[in-house]
Amino acid sequence: MVRSAKTSELPTLRSVERAAGESFRELGMDAVADDDPPSPPELRRFVDAGHAWVVDRHEQVAAYLLARVLDGCAHIEQVSVHPHHAHQRLGAALVEHLADRARRCGLPALTLTTFRHVDWNGPYYLRCGFRWLSDSEITPGLRDLRAHEAARGLDRWHRGCMRRDLT
């Protein structure tokens, strides 16, 4: 079900991201919907590092996940599911795939940053076993990432850091 992304799929990953982002328009978050997906060189770095995975449906990429190691944890950079394939647990399958890989690599947790009150963000990840981090638990890398997000204007909507322990 989950497999490594291919460099030939970079345009498709960007299309999935754009389609998934449209859901934010319904919440008045047009700036999020209009935000450009990662550039092909950025995506290629994840693919080349073996940190990009996809789920296919009907021989097409329906969802993808990008990750990296941040502060000694597997950090989810992005999970996007094409709206035509929403509510099929594709995002959950990708998160579980990353959790399994992280465990095998001896990493203690998954982390991410997300919108607190968007149903398919914060509340969704709570259902996937994540918890909100208090300010004192936020690691230096997550703090830097949040500062970068704030500089991009994402703090117009309440965001936070989450963690899912793997041990």
C-alpha cells in the first residue's frame, strides 16, 4: 500500500498538495490554500534521501508524506491526501508507515506542527495518538520551525507542536 515516492512523481505530489490545500478555503484560510507546495528541488531532496512515501489508488498517487529527522525524532513535514481519496485512512497509513520505520531506526517519537483547530489537522492527529507539546517541551528544532512558520504568516491561525511517543 505505502511505497517510496519516485522523482518522476514530483509534479503529481505538487498537484496532490494543491488539491488538498483547497479544503482550507472553506475555513477562510485562503492564504494556506494559495501557498505554493514544496518546489521540485525541495521534493527531490526528500525523495533522494528516502524520506518521501506515497499511497496509490487506481495506479495514481492519492496521498503522500514527507519526513526528516529533527531533534532526534522522525518529523512529519507534510501529509497531503487528494480530496477525492479523503476519509480512506490514507494519511493514517502513511503516518503508521513512518512510525514503523522510525521504530526500526531507534527514533523515540514522531513530531509535527499543525493547526490546532482544523478538523483534519490537530484533532485528527490527536486521534492518531499524538499529543500537544507544552512550551517547555518544544525542542530547539521545533522552536526554529515554528518561528519560520510564523514568519510565513501561518500564526494568523492557532498552531502548535505535537508528539507521538513510539516506545
